[in-house]
Amino acid sequence: MANKLMIGISGVRGIVGEDLTPELCVRLGSAFGTYVEGGKVVVARDTRPSGDMVKHAVFSGLLSAGCQIIDVGVVGTPTAAMAIRDLQAAGGIVISASHNTIEWNALKFFRDDGVYLNGEQGRSLLDIYYGGQAKKVGWRDIRAVQIADGAVQRHLARVLKIVDVPAMRRRKFKVALDCCNGAGCELALLFLREIGATVEPLFCEPHGNFSRPPEPTAANVTALCELVKETACEVGFAQDADADRIAFVSEYGKYIGEEYSLCLAAKYLLSKTPGAVVTNLSTTRMLDDVAAAFGCKVTRVPVGEVNVSEKMLEIGAVAGGEGNGGVIDPRVHYGREGLTGMALLLQLMLETGKSVSELAAEIPTYQFVKTKITCSKRALVPVLEKLKQEKEGVIDARDGVKIDFPDGWAHVRASNTEPIVRIYSEARTLEQAQKLNDRYRKAVEEVIGEV
């Protein structure tokens, strides 16, 4: 049986009972407890059935290192990240495999400001883990676990501050909501009811038995598209399992796509406060066009939420995120946050009087093609070396290899969350984008075949 355990910038994730075992979770909890020097640690999980098993194993590791555990329960990753700051914890662990299917689970590690550990910090944690240097305290220093309520309410209050609640209540939006039976159900429903929206719920029971694959892609949210049409909703929102990503469906029941989530949020934010925008290398050029309309520029960083967050903090960006539906509004939190993406789109609709399809149509269109090939990071090394020798285009090798052309681009890189290589391409036409994708997919397959 192949080992699918993924250890990287997005934490540690694997298939429960195969790679992600209780023993592993105890050791990782102990290592993180040592890393934060036995301090206060916020722990949260999503709705997956394996969550309790993983949580209690993590608890054992943290307690053995002398940590004070603050259990905030079943909440979305952004909610837990904000709770770390609010409760003045030394760090946090969120138990969620996010967009991965139900057999997966994961441990995500956060520092005291509610931002993921960066590369250097992650390596320090793994040095403790691999080196067997975890601290062990005696029975007198093992503390009781504390249960903390209120994380969802504090998160809700932050998001309500960035929208005009009285005007929204007068406007009375009609919204379809698909939460994938995940950790964002309670918060999303509370927000929509607070702004006076009529809600058509779909998969909004937080029991964790996902009624669709968690990633909010076009193929996975067809039921939401049908619901929007059947109930004459103005917009549909689709979350992933831990509520850090959001995708939109238009009033016609058409999937608008994750790439538009960040672009429309940035359009609203820049219209109020022009400034810097930060995203990753794999995000659409539509964002550059949106920024340019306000005389602003986009700074790109390697894929990984922490890379975007840290660059935003460094340059004082007013908007940021990733093209997978991850929106970052620093007024709420320096991390991807699905509810913020939802709120900013509704505010944009409110102020402009335009529909989702009209707002999307104002952004210059590109065609995006995404493919993936099963491949270990080790096997990918010779692939990337070959691509770096490309004679055409502008090469960026900060994260895999990205090749920029005047009329499009392609990006080949190892996934941080799955044992695959991702190949993204974008161009003005679908034919151009597909041609680019095919070209680099074949290049990858050829080298993997040789290996």
C-alpha cells in the first residue's frame, strides 16, 4: 500500500487508518506542544467522522507536553484561526482536510497571530517531530482541557462590520447556500439570517457525511446550480468542508467559479481603498486586470496561504487571497475566509444594483484549464529541471515552474495537499489554454515515464 501521507506547508494530512494514525497524531501533538513551549493551544475540527479520534490523539500529545488546551469545537478553519488571536494562545491546531474527500483528515498548524506556520517555522516543528525531542511533563503538570464557546459569534461580528447590515435587511437578498455538511454551516446561516436574507439551504447539516465532494468546483456543485434555478435565487454560494473557500453561482444557475471569488472581492475592496493586492502564482490574470482598473498592482508569491498572508502583512495590502476561492480581507483576518467572500459579493451587489452575472461580465474573460497527474514530489524533480530549460516564455521557478507568455501562462507544481502534480494554464481562448496545458502535461508524462 502506497504511503499517501503529505507533510508540507499546509500541515500534515493523510488517509485515516492508513497513513494518518492515532500514534502519528499523538507524536505531532507532542511536537507542536514542545514547539510552543507548553503554552496555550486552540484546537478545532471540522465535521468529518474521524475528527473526534484525531482530536483526542492530538489532545494526548499536547497534554503530554504540558500545554493548556482550549477546545473551540467544530468550527471552520478561519473561525479557529481568529480564536487563536482572541484567546491570546501560543498557537493552534485545526483538524481538517479541507477540500479533500472524507477518508482524509489533517492537522493544520498555526502560530500566535492566527496565521499558518511558514516554511522555516514548519521545519522547526518537524525537527522536533523527527528528532524525537518532544518535551514530556510529569503528572502534576498535566492540565485539564478547557471548552471555549463564542468563537463563531466573534467571527460573525467581524464580518458584519464590513457590510451595511441595515441596507441589506431592506434589500432582502434571496440566497442558495451549499455548505457540504461541513464546519461552516452554523456561521454562514447565522450571517445570512442576520442580514435578513431568505435562504434556500442545501447540505447545511453539520454531520460531516458529505453529500458531494468537498471541493467547490463546477462538477461538484451541480445540485446547487439546479437549486438556484428552481427557487429563483439571486446567487448561490458553495463552501468547502472547513469554510475557507467560496465559489459563486449566478442567478441563472451558472457556476461562476472560484477564480471570480477573489476578483470580485478585490474589485469591491479596491473601489474603496486602492492599494496593493497579493495572490499566488497560480491565480488568474483577471485579478491583474481588476487591479489595473484602479491603478493598482498585484504581487505574486508561491502557492500557500501563509505566503500570501505574510506578504500582505509586509506590504500593507488591502486585498489578497488565492484563486481557489480563498478571499483575504485584512479587516477581518489575514487568512482565507469563505464568509468574507460571500459578504463582499453581497455588498458589491447591494451598492451597484447589479446581478452576479453582470458583475462577472465586467471582468475581462480568460479561459482556465486545470489537470493533475499522480506523482510524488521526488519524481517531479527531473520534470521541473527539464521545464527550467524552456527557451520560450519567462520562467519563474519559485514554486515549481511557471512559464509566462504574452497571451497566457502555464504553471507546473507539486500539490501541497495531495500526492499529485498540478498543471494549470490560462489564456484568452479555451483552445489556447488547452494547448498550453496539453503541452506541459505531455512534458511531465514523458519525464515521469523515463523515471
